[in-house]
Amino acid sequence: MGWIFLVLVIAGYVAMNFIMKLGTLKGHESPLLTGSLFAAAALFCLLVVIISGQPLLFSGKLVFLAVAGGVGGGVAYFLFLNALKIGNYALTNSIYTMSFMLPVIFAIVFWKRPLAALLAAGIGLIVIGIALISSAGSTKEGQKTGLWLKWMAFLGGAFVLTSVPQIASAAAVRLGPMNMWFFLFMTFSAGAIVFSVYFLLKKVKLNGGALGYGALAAGGSVAGNLFTLKALGQLPETIVFPISLTGPIIGALLISLLVFKEKIKPLGYAGIVLGIVGMILLAVK
């Protein structure tokens, strides 16, 4: 069942990233898009909590993890969208996806997750595959622009901060039984509050179009996060994070080719093959 959850995770995140990319192409600002996503996702999760009537099952530790994940994830995705707006779609997604290594390393070092040879080989092939996709997606034109350093700064920040919600989710699952919908409500609410403060300070005006894109993308985000929690309940972090973050990048590459008509070198196809082989090795493990 854990593998079915991972497939649903990939589908949710691919849909979310695609809708948010469309929003940026329509000229909507990244903070408003991301804030709208978090607010809509929090509202949706709250409705489920109310309708289901299930016990909340929360503790101080769970609240801390939810808030840390929401704040870290919100800022990370905001930085990622800014990088996505500047750089190549496939390349930006590829480098961003490499962040799965941070929670994997965390799980191995602090939670003593074993690193068997087959598991290490699978992760290694995924890393090489993503690197090839990144190389294939880069262009000389992008490297010549003065925005290159700004793109790297946004992407570097997103790379580090995106590990926070991943580690927080895994830690929350390790605490024992919980109401996943309430945990996600707290997580998304924390992110939404961060962006609300930003909007007040910057006096950002709400835009119906951006709110619409954010609300649509929220569905994919909620699905991705919910099924990640479910997958973590049945599979180790060393399998869940590499697959849940590599699958969407392969989907992003296909979208890049078919929808946005972005050019990619033949190495990109080799990267896809290696990434899929790596995920198969993890499945065998």
C-alpha cells in the first residue's frame, strides 16, 4: 500500500507544480501564489477535520513540528517559485529535487536508518539521473543573463529550507498515531500566517487570478503532503523521499518538453532512465 501512496504523492506534486508554473506565466507574483496555496490548503484541511469529527490527537511536539514544517516549507516554496520564474523549468526543478538527500542523510545519521548496498545504488542512480537532467536543461543563454546569481540564491535557499517540512513530517509520524488532517491544517496555517504578515508589510493587493491558481494548486499540495505522511507510516524515509521528489521531476521534464516546449539535450533522456532504474532498485529493496 505504501507504494500506491507514493504514486499519489507524485501525481499531487506534479499537478501542483504545473498549476503554479502556469500562474507565474500569467504574471502573478510568487508570494501571492504561494500564500493563496497555503491559505486554501489550510481551509480545505480544516473543513475535513470539522466534517470528519475525528479526535485531534495533538501534543506540544506535534504542534512544533507542524509549525516548523509550515514556515520552512512556505518560505522554501516561495524561493523556489522565484527561481522557477527566472530559470529553466526542468533545470530548476532538477536541482531543487536534489534536496531529498538532506532528509535522507538526517534519517541515516540521527534515526540510524540502514544504508544497504542496493539502497545506496538506487539513491546514487537517482542523483546521477537528476544531474544529467539538470545538465540537459541548462542553456548558454540562461548562463549569460545577469539573473544567474539571483537564480542561484533563490534556489540555494529553497534547497536547504525544503528539507524542514520533510524532516518534520517524518518526525511527526514517528511520534505515533495522529490526526493527519489536523496536522496538515496546522502546517498550512503556519505557512499562510507567514505570507499574511509579508502581505501586510509589503501592502500586497489581493488578486483574484492569483488566488484562483493558488486554490487549484492547493489540491495537489494537500494530496502530496497527505499521502507522504501515509507512505512514511509504511516505508522508511530513505525510500519515501528519493521517490516522492524524483517522480515529480521526471513529470516536470515531460511537461517541459510537451507543454512549455523547452529544449533539452539527449542527456535528459538518459537521466530519466537512470532515475527510473534507481526508483526500481529502491522498490526492490
